[in-house]
Amino acid sequence: METLYLIAVTPLLLAAAGAVAGWLVTGRRVTVPTGLTRVLILVATVVALVVMIGYWLVRTIPSLAPSLSYDSDIAIALPYTVPLIAGGAALLVLAFPVRGRGTRSEGAELSRRTVLTFSRPWWFVAFGIVLLLTVAVALAGGAASSPDEQGRYTLYVVNAGTGWASTTIYGWHYSVPSLILIAALVGIMTVDLALISRPALAFDRDADVAVRRVRSLNVVRVGAGAVLLHLSAVLSSLAGTSSLQAGFSTGGGDLGEVNVGTSFAALTPLLYWSGAVVGVIGLALWFAALLSTVPAPANSRRRVEVA
């Protein structure tokens, strides 16, 4: 039991520690929103973290919820969908407030604002790489899957002569709904960034720009964190699939037993550790969004009142 608790808690502590370290290094240079903006960021990130951490603990330590079934189709799909749904819900909250107090008239601000106005290009380059990797893994898992007795592409089958063995894989049955959720997530992110950029700038232009930049960054953090947590679950699942081994007797037993495994068995350690690292990074991004509401040491003077 102690080992299970250690496995469950270690990634959470690493993610929190990484986020705190980043906050201490960069927090002094970042404006901290207050008012309604701050409250909504707190609500969105806290709820998402509570849902994700709660689910992670229940799944890692089954004794916390002994009455739940972990072998059903829904239970198998939850690790892939929970981060995307929690992240999407948080993004819906981060879209508000649409307008702040004390904004000047639209005619006073002539510069054209887009979804990229308050963002950094490298944010989207990094997010694009994560998206491409996630889609590539989904397509690979789907292509390697085979239909089960109900016609759902959920199995990975290993054939050896007249014998065969199978195990669950992240196939089309799970990857297609996940890709739809990811597409919806990207759509919500785009709308969020547009709503943050659209209103006219406040009279205190510099303060308003600084807050909108933090809000835009949090949208990217939450969206990227959701996709990374999803990808972590996928990689961990594929690590389990790759470890499948089966033994078959040959020629009536004259030649003994032949042991076979998956074609990507050598990738098991890489898939396992990649899933763990990616999950820690994704959770750290959510913690970082939460910490954006907390003034870093010697940063209390940079808080601005923007609702």
C-alpha cells in the first residue's frame, strides 16, 4: 500500500515543485490579475486540478474507491477523456470576463488585434508539436488495432502460427472520440484568445496588455496541459500493450513452446517513462496557471485592478 501511495503522490509533487520553481523565477516579471479576472482563473484551475488529481488518486489506489469497476469500456476510456473534459471546462471559464472596467472607446484604439496579439509565437509552436505528436500516436494506435467480438477496434492481436493472443490497445474505438475532444479543445482555445483580444484597451494600456498576456498564456497552459495529460495516459496504455507476451506450443509439443511478443516490445520502457514525464509536465502547466494569481516575492506592487 505504501508503494501505491508513493506512485500516486510522486508525480503530483514533482509537477507542483516544477510549477513553483518557474513561478519563483518568472513571477517577478509578470503582472498578477486581481478582481473578477483573478477569481475566474482560480475557479477554473482549482476545479480542473481537483478533478484530475482526484481521478488520478482513485485510479492509482483502487482501495480509495473499491466499488468502482476498472475493466469496463467506460473505465478504460476515462484516462483519455478526463483531462480533455476537465481542461475544456476550465477553458470555458477562462474566456471571461469578456470586457473589463474603464475601457476606452473602440475608435480610440486603431491597432488591429487578433488571437495572437497578446501571445508569443513559441507558445503555439510548442503546442503544435504536442498536437502533432498526439495525433500521430492516435493514428498509430488505431492502425495497429483489431476489432473485438463487438466490432470495436480495441484489441492488439499477436499471431503465431495457429495460435494468437490479444490485449487492449488505444485503437480507433478510443482514439476517434479523443481526437474529436481535442479538436473541440482547440476550438475553445481559439475562441478564448479572440474574446481576450477583442475588447478595446483600457486607459491604463500597459497594465491591460500585461493582464491580457497572462490570460492568454493561461489559456495555452490549460489547453496544452490537457493534451499532455491525455497523451500521458495514451503512452502509459501503449506501454502496457507493448508488454504483451504469450507462449504457444508447436508441432504437438515436439518443438516445445514458442514465446512471442508485440512488434514494439522494445519500446516499453520509453513509452512508460515518456508517459510519466509528459504527465508531470501537463500537470505542472495547470499548477502554473493557478500560481499566476499569486504575487511572487517582491512582486506585490505589480498587481493591477482589472475585472
